[in-house]
Amino acid sequence: MFRQFLLFVSAILLTLGTTAQTQNLKGIVMDGQGKPMKFATVSLLNPDDSTLMFFGISNESGIFEIKNTSKGSYLLQAAMLGYKTYYRKIQQPVANSDLGPIILDQFDVQQMKGVEITAERIPLLIKKDTVEYDAAAFKTKPDANTEDLLKKMPGIEVDRAGNIKAQGESVNKVFVDGKEFFGNDPKVATRNLPADAIKKVQVFDKKSDMTEFTGVDDGSRERTINLMLKDGKKQGYFGDVTAGGGTDSRYKAAGKLYRFRPESQFAVLGMTNNINRSGFSFSDYLNFSGGLQSLMSGGGGSINLELNANDNLPVDFGQPLTGLVTSGAAGVNYSYQLAKNRSMSISYLGNGANKKLNENSWSKNYTSEQEYITNGTNDQVTDNFAHRLNLNVRNDMDSFTQLTFSAGGELSDNRFNSIDTSASKVADVLVNTQTGTTYQTTHSISSKGSASLTHRSHTGKTVWNLSGNADYKKNATDNEWENLTAFLGQGQNISSNFFRNDKVYTYIYSAKGSWSRALGKGYFIEPRVEGGSNVGSMQRSQGLPPAETNVIDSLSPDFNTSYTYLRPGIHFKKGTAKVQYNAALCYEQGWLNQTLNNSALPVRTMGYVLPSFSWRNEYATAKHISFSYNTAVQAPTYNQLLSVPSFSGPLNTSTGNSALRPEYSHSARIGWMLYDQFSFTSLFVNLNGTYTHDKINRSVTVANNLAQYNSLVNVADDYTAGGGVQFGRPVSKLGIKLNTGFNERFNRGITLVNSVQNITTSFQHEFRLGISNKKKEHWDAELGGNVSLTDTKYALQQSLNNVYYNTGG
């Protein structure tokens, strides 16, 4: 941190040295008729190579301002789509900072037909709803990638995790010459394509595929970047190889090979390192945190039953990985476009990682009668390997009918070994200790497929859609524990050795049909019906090693569950360039079946009304306000329903609850965004809240020897609320960019401890501040930190009420 601070201070001092003789320039851009022109770009270029040095954009009145320009010779350029580019040489400082009117003459349309201007270098050009950057106008290092290039472009921000914001909004798609590149992960393109291969960068709001095909605007927009390649990079092969080493045998290496043609793309990527870097993104890793359970899904008027025991957890929040990680990955991507609207793509991605972790833990626990402290250590090694194959096909049979198809498969292996110790004390008196060893292996295979058929009428007012999905997964996990447990108060030592082998099979099917009818003036109505079934089965063997001869039947269930649903609903929408809203009312009828050891439990029938509403209004350029309300139902997962105990040692026993009811939640969110493209100031404000009925939570029973028995129950309710403000602005006189924000989070939840209801409330306040230098030709310095205050209260044990601080950088 101290070194980063010194670098930052040095960068600031250098910047301050250059601002001592700065000057603000202003003027007005007008057309040949004397009318002010908005959104014209006025730039100061380096006369030697035409790279961008300073710039401004004209406002609604045609007035522009270029702030804090330094001494030197420049080429003044003013540009606007459809008009001849204006040039003037100037020498800074100028005697009069008011440059006066700049007149742009319009091109003669007849003379310009079929003519393309390629010699001019316009750093930034606004083309209706697209902002276009000329990559050659931004200096980068010889070995820079596209991410380094984007960082230098005004209005585009890239954080340390590689996440991109353009004109204030997150970018979730990056195209290369208008085509997807390695699926939907933007960082695969921005971190692997070299900067010198890029000709132009385009930023725009992409409409949904359905809107683009049917012409019926559903109001959906997604901030997108399109990377246009140089002509010389569209033929033949190009790529690069990089490698580096450091102290303590640290290394990293990567190689890339590309071939782009007008009708096809081919790419090969590979990397390896032992410095905790993924190379592509965390979504390319599989089960990397030692058996994290699958995320429960559901929301927006839907109900789900999760049946996957060890699904991948795709995350990329920029947080550091714990432990020491050695990783490698390789991928191949090929796409081919047979015709304008007929295309296919196929990709393979393989990755592996080894993780070594040593950690210490300390926790304070309590019951209604007492509190106790537990100290622990953990030493673990994890190995992961995965192979993924994906195929996508699009076929527009004619201008009225479209068929899309996608399929994928995955193979993965995971090995996890750990040694754990724990010691629990009450009032500084040691009550129990445990040393345990865990061995775990997981093998999984999965496949998925989906198809969609869309047809629109010749008038374009009616659209029919039929779609279907099918998923299959087999997951086999073998666990073995060896524990030595001592209960000091009882003078009892227990040596235990358990195994648990699980085989889980899941089959998920769904189909949906919809009919959309345009009502005029941007309104349309869409009745739809959806149905499906989630089927899962688990065979568990649990007992004493060796597994073949010492299976405990009472702990080894054969469990099957299925959830079948039918969901009719109606959507009423309006979609225009500025305003979008969607009001929906659905009803879901579901049937939950459970079979335990060939004995069927009573079928449970459930029904839920699922309203939802969303509204967004872009009341001015880069300024919008939005509101959304959703209801969601989350059915209990298979392992939450399984009411057979699972042992990991004498100190911990867990079981599910076959009588659990689904969670039913109401969520609301309001947001406001402002982005000033003239000053690059951004402001985001949001408020959100969720109320959950029948929340599934823990019920813990703690024995006198501090052994725990964990089960699950439905509690009456759970409340969460939050809000935040984020502000960012360049400070031109200091040559820095300031980012700051604060967040508020509140939660009120209920758990049961020894059958006594414990209400826990938590209120957290967080403040963040970050400063970075604007010009990064010589220095790229960042300094930042955050501080949070958390106030937690426990109804069951008020002596544990606590206020604590966290700080980070």
C-alpha cells in the first residue's frame, strides 16, 4: 500500500507540474446556415501523428470547452457526421482563449455517394446512437491489449477486474466485427485481442435479438462494444506469446492465435501462471472454492427447484483469490456465417487449477444459556479440471421465420483434501477439541440443449414463438472423514471414520409458447404459457470404511423428487426509444413429489400469483430513472428436503426437512442515473428492498458438550433493504479522476437456537473513495480505500450486540 501511495503521489506531482501553464479553450460550432450544432467533437491533435491530446463536445447550444490544455503546438479538429471536417493549427497558449465560431459545411449527398474517407483520423465521432472511437488516435504500449486501449478512451472505464463501463453503464457484450467472440464474456476479447489489431471501437445500445428480427420493440437495451479490426488483421493469422517470471519461482505465460475473415472467425487461447490470475475470467473455472453449492435461482415471477449438488458457481467480482493458485486454461473458438442471417459457432474451453490454502479462524457462538469461542485451522489442497463444448446455430429461414438452436456439454473432475483442527471454550475452559482429515472427489457430466422458433406475420404486428429447453447432469461425489474428538468435561475421546458417497441425477425440461400482438403507438400484449418438470434422484451410501461392507442403511437413502409446473400469464408492454415498461400477471400451479426409499410422500400442490412490473424512462441523453417490482418463489432444493442425517464427525450433524415450504418474496428497486458526456461526470442512486415470507433458515441445537445438530425450518419472514450513491468525476486541474460512493444495507432475519427464536438485525454503512490519474502514457496510478461500520443486534444474547469497523484498500 505504501508503494502504491508513493507511485500515486509521484504521478500527481508530475501532473501538477504540467498544469502550471494550462488554458481553457472555448468556442461554438455552427453549420453553414449559422445554426448551433450539438454533439460535435472538437479535438486538439498531436500534429506529428494525429493522436488525441485534448478534446471537448459541443452542447445543446453548440458551445464547447476544452479544459486545461497545456503549452505546445496542436492541430485543432472539429468533426460531425455528414459534415466536412474542420482543421486549424494553433499554438498554446493563445492570446484569446475564445476560438470563436467554427463553421462545418455539409457534404453534398450526391457527390459523396459511395465515397469512403479513410485518411482522416477523427478520435471520437457521435453517429446518431453510436459513439465511435478511432483506435489509432490513442497511444498504447507495443504489447498492449484491447483493455489497455479502452482505458485511454474518454467515457470508457475499466476496473481492476476487467469490468467495463461505457458512458456510465456496464458493458456485458463485446463483439468483434459484429460477431460474438468466445460467447458472452467481454473479458475474453478485451484481455486477449492485441490493441494494434483494432481499427475502431463502437459503443451503442443493442436491441434484443427478438426486436431486431421481428421489428416489435420490446424496450430491451444492452450497452455493447463492437471492436472493428484493421483490414490487415482480417486475412491470414496473427497472435502473440508472452511470458514472465519473478521471485519465489513466480511465473505467467500466455499465447494467442487468431484468424479473421469476413465470413469466419478462428481463435486459439492458452495461459498458465502461479500468481492467482485466471487469465480469462472466474467463470472459466470450475468448483474452485472446494465444493460450493449451486446458487439457488428464481425470480421475476418464477419458481424453481434446484437439484444440482455441485454446480459451478460463476463469479467475477474482482475479489482476490485466497490461497496459492496455479492455473492453466486453453480454448478454441470458431464461427462461420453462411449468409447474412445464417450462422453457427462452436467453442471449446478447458481449464485446470491447483489451490493450496492455510488459514486460521476465530468465532464467537451462543445459545440462550451461554456463549463460547471456537478457534480453528484449515490446511487444504484443491485440484480442478474441466472441459466445455458449446454449439450455437441461427437460421433465418426467410424474412418472417427464425430458428435458433444451442447445445453444450461439460466434463469436470474435482479433488479436495483438507486437515482441520478446532478447539471450543466456555469462559476460558476448554470443552472439546477435534482434528479431522477430509478426502473428497467429484466427477460430473452434463449436457444441455435449447431451441426457439419465431414467426412474424407479413404485417409485422403479430409474433408467435415456441421454445424448449432440456438439461441433464450426473454428479458423483465421494467423501471420507477421519476425526479424533475429545470431550474434556466428560473425559471422552472418540475416534471416528465415516464415508459418504452421493450420486445425483437431474433432468430439467421446459417449453414455452407465446403470442404477441402490437396494439399501436409502441404498445403490445403478449399472452404466454409455460410448463416444465424438474426431476432429480439421489442415491447415497453412508457408513464406515470400507464402503462395500459397512453401509449403514438408515443413513443411506434413495431419494427422488420432482417438481412439475404450469404457468400461464399475460404481459402488457410498451417499448419506445425513451420509455419502456412491462406489466405482467402470472399464476403458477405446481406439484411437488418426493419418494424416500421407495415410499412415496403425499403429493404437495401449491399455487402462487406472481405479478411483476418494470418501468424505465430515459428522459434525456444518458439520464434515466427506473423502477421495478418482482415476485418470486424459491422451492426448497433436494438436499434441503432430504430428512436423513448427514455426519461429518461427532461435533456436527446436519439434516434437511421434507416439510419445507417454498420461499415467497416481494422485491422492489428504484434507480436513477445521470451521465454528463461533456464533463464525464456520473451519478448513480438506487434504493431496494425485499420481503420474504416462509424464509428457509437454520435451526441449531447445541448440546452440553457443544456438539451441534443443524436442521432447516421455515421462519415467518425476512427483511432486507439497501441503497447507495456512486459519484465519479474528472478533476482536470489536478489531472485525476475521483470516484466515491456510499452504501447502506439492512437485514432482519430469524434463526432458531435450541428451539428459541433469535431475531438478528444488522445495519451496515460503507464509504469508498478512489483516485486515479487521468493521463496514463507514463504512469498508471490508483489510490483508494473503503471503511464500513456494522451494527449487529441479537435478541437472544444481547450481550453480543456489537458495532465493528472494517477497512480495506
